[in-house]
Amino acid sequence: MIKIVAIQDGHNASLAYMEEGEVKFAIQEERLTRIKNTAGFPELALQELLQRHQLHIRDVDIFVFTDALNTGGWKKGQGVEYLMQKHRNLFEERKLSPVSFLRTAQKSLVGFLPSPVFGILQERKRAEFLERRMKPLLDLGVSRSKIKFFDHHLCHAASAAYGWGLGEKLVVITSDGAGDNLSGSVSVLEGGVLKRLALIPVEDSIARLYALITYYLGMVPLEHEYKVMGLAPYAQDSRSARELCAYFKKFFLLNDDGLTYHRSPGIEATYKLGPRLTRDLKFYRFDHIAAGLQLFVEEFVTEWVHNILGTLKISNLALSGGLFMNVKLNKKIMELEGVKKLFVFPSCGDESNVFGGLYLAYQNLTGKVPQPLRHLYLGGDFSDKEVEKSIRSYAFRNAVEWERPENVERKIAELLAGRAVVARFDGKMEFGARALGNRSILADPREWGVVKEINRMIKSRDFWMPFAPSCIELDRYVENPKCVPAPFMILTFDVKEGKVDKLAAALHPYDNTCRPQEVSSDSNPSYFRIISEFERLTGEGIILNTSFNLHGHPIVYTPEDALHVFDNSGLRYLVLGPYLLKKK
């Protein structure tokens, strides 16, 4: 039995494990450190894997890293402050200090060395960096022959291509801020073979521009881009938004090859645009900037995608990379006439590159196509005995009573139908940015007031940010003429006109779109039963679902995490496995 471990040791570190072509376990390091977007080698995730699957390090056949060339690297502890400082530096028009001048001169002089010498120096630098990255594994006794490195964007492409499991010829587009000196790629999957056709250099990164604007608006880059996207609809019809859309469009031009684009002449690499943006955006309103940026991304990227599909004469499309975490953009792409079938890999930032790493390693080893992604319930779970022990040993600050209902799913539905907000912790934890029912806060979506209630209790979300729904019949609530599946909250849809009031608290209040999760009895039977029971009581098979966490913290992982959030928030009800806890 072939056993493979994939490691993402950059921003938002993660790890995944495969046996015989099937992904068995996946987790982000942040769930264990309790520090959002933890970077560096996922040491705790590796320990969790070995313990839960009763593995020894020597049992693993191959370890895969999901970056091959990068020599910058991320270290433990490089969190929000590091990101903010890094982007702060990108916005400063800095005068060279004597030390900086010497360093710049040294780099420039290296460029004048004969090519073979320059290549040797670059290769030596890369080898030293890869050695540092391998060290945690080498220290555990892993043989060098078992450690492989795959290209960043190849991992993105593989995650979407093989994760879909379509069985037909398809185009794969990747786009993100940066990875192995690239920001995007175009590939084709045919007959189980992934062939790369075109590349986008890191200097032309649209996602990096989005991150810079996120920072410029006072938010955290590589984390709060979704807030910029959520703000955009409120100002999308303004004259300034159209002006700014046109301004951003001047930065890029589509190429005649039909597959790529490039920066316009005279435009700096996107990571150097900070000073220009500071000068040019100074007197624009924050919401107009967000709207102008989002309009640009939607219009330019959909034109790029349209060109690719037209050039290749293929209508099946798979997407991956951080840019496609933008669910508004994904909706525009889904609606393109040239798109017949669409798959966006869920939580497709760098954390999900571990899936692509597993798929590539398995195919390289066996020549076989790996099994596609069926669900994201790939983290640890906890027995009823472990849950009960956690409850009994927890030192509550509040007075709490608890019981074991005869039918816990029905009890949750009854509470929701009675307008209660219920936190749910059950089964295997979801991988990625979205809670999909097992580490979720649930509510009746028909009452707009529940948004304020949840924010007051626990979430403290920005006033413009919507919540999302889980449902059991997607097409009953949204316009979906192409019948695109939506099990992962990675797409938005227009809510049907007659259904807006049925999910008033789980849609975007300005444009009446929603980011749904369609739940099946196969992928999550217990969660499916909750929604079915809610439908029996109310006539509507849809509930509000938001992640179970304190504001600014990772989603809960263990029973202790869940109890801590419950005890330190305004939540009144918590379902922990088979048990119902209620504050008195």
C-alpha cells in the first residue's frame, strides 16, 4: 500500500495524507497552534497524522513539498504582523541606506557574472534553502531519497484537474499572488495526463494587486481579500467604481496567443505598485476602490478565461489558486457562454496545494489516476467517550447544564426552528477556510435579525459581510441553469426572486447572491438529517451556517476548543457530539 504525505510549509501551512490513491487525512497547522494562518513546517499536523493513523515516520513512502524553487521561505511565527510589515515596506518609496545600497550593488554585480557562474551561485542558494526545509524530516530519520519537491502552480493545477474526477478533456487555469516565480498557468488534462501550455510570470500577478489594495484599505493581506470582495457590491454602480476599473485595466494587456496576458509598458511589477497606488488612489472613497478593483478583476479575468476556452476549443474548466477564492469572480466565470462544466477546487489558496502534491506523487509512482475529491471531512474526529470526558473536566466560567438527547439532529432542528442559535461540533473536522457543518454555528436564515444576534454573540463581523446557507436542494433556492454542483461554498449564485425572504440572513443584502453549500446524505448524513428535520418543521430545507470560532481565531478543532469558545462567547447552545449543552 503506497503511503504519501504532502507538506505545505509556506503561508497557511498544511499537511495531507494519501493511501493507495485516496486522500485519508488533511489539516491546517493553524487548527493545532490556534494561531490563524500559521506559517512554516506543519510540525503539529505531522504529529497529529502519525498519532491518529497509528503510523511511524518510516511507514511513509514519499514526502512531498508543494514548492520547488522558492528561496524566500516562511518561518514559524511569521503571522499578521509580519504580513503587515512586509506590505508596509512595499508601499514606501524608500531611499537606499548605505547598507541597502551595498546589498543592491552586490546583487547587480552578480548579474554581470558569466551565466555558468551565476547559475552555480543560484543553485547553491536554492540547495541551502531546500536543505533547511527538509531538516525537520531529516531530523526524524527520513531518507533524502523519500523527499520530493513539486512546482507550486503544478500542484494547484493537479489539485483541480485530478480532484474533479470528470473523466473528460478539460482546461485548468491557476492564478495566485506568487509561487515558484509564477502567478498563473494554463494546462490541459486529457487521458489522465496533465500538460502545461502557458505560464504567467510573478511580476504580472493580479492576485498580488488585490492583496496590495487589501492592505491599502487597512485590512490584512492574504487573509481579508474576501472583505474587499464583500464590500464591492455596495458601490459597484458608482461613477468612481467605473473610473477605477478603467484605471486598473491600464495595468494589463491580453496577449495575442489567446492564453496569457502581460503588464502594460511602463507599469511596474505588481509587487512594486504600492507607491503608485498611494499617489493615484489618495482621494477615492474606500468602498469605491473596493468596487473598482472587483469590477476590474471580474471583467479582465473573465475575458482572459474566455480567450483561453476559445483558443483551445474546450468547454470544461477547472480553477485553482488564491485568486479563485473570489467567489464573485467565480460566478462571472460560471456564467460565461463558453463554460459548459465548472469545478473550482475548494479552499483553493496555498493550503490546498497539498492535495495536488499527493495527486502528482501518486501518479508519478504508479502511472495511475488518483481518486477524486469526494468531500472535505478529512480532519480528526473524537469519540463520545472523549467528548464526555472533556465536558466533565472543563472548568466553566458560566453555569451550564447538559444532556444526551435521544435524537440530537431533531433537537438541533427544533432549536433552530424556535429561533435559537446553535453551535455544532461533530464528526471529522472540515479542511479549509469554510465550515461545512461539523464545526459550525447554525441558525434559522429567514430572520435578518439573526445576523446582528450572531455578530453580537461571537462573530463581530464587518457590517457589510454576509453569512452563507447550507441546503439540501440547491436549485430550489438559486438560479443554476448549468446545474453546477456546489458542495464547498466556493461559488455564488443569484437567489431566486421568490426565495429571498427564506434566506434573508444568509445572502448578500445588496445584490441578493449567496454562497451555498449543498449537503448530501452521502457526504454528511448527520448534517443532512438536521436540515431535513428543519424542513419538516418549517417547510424550508435550508439553514444559516457560519464557522465556529471566535473572531480572528481559527475554526475549532478539539472538544476543548469548542468548549472554550462556547464559554467565552454569547453562545447559549452547543451540541458537542451527542451532547447538548445549555447556559443557564
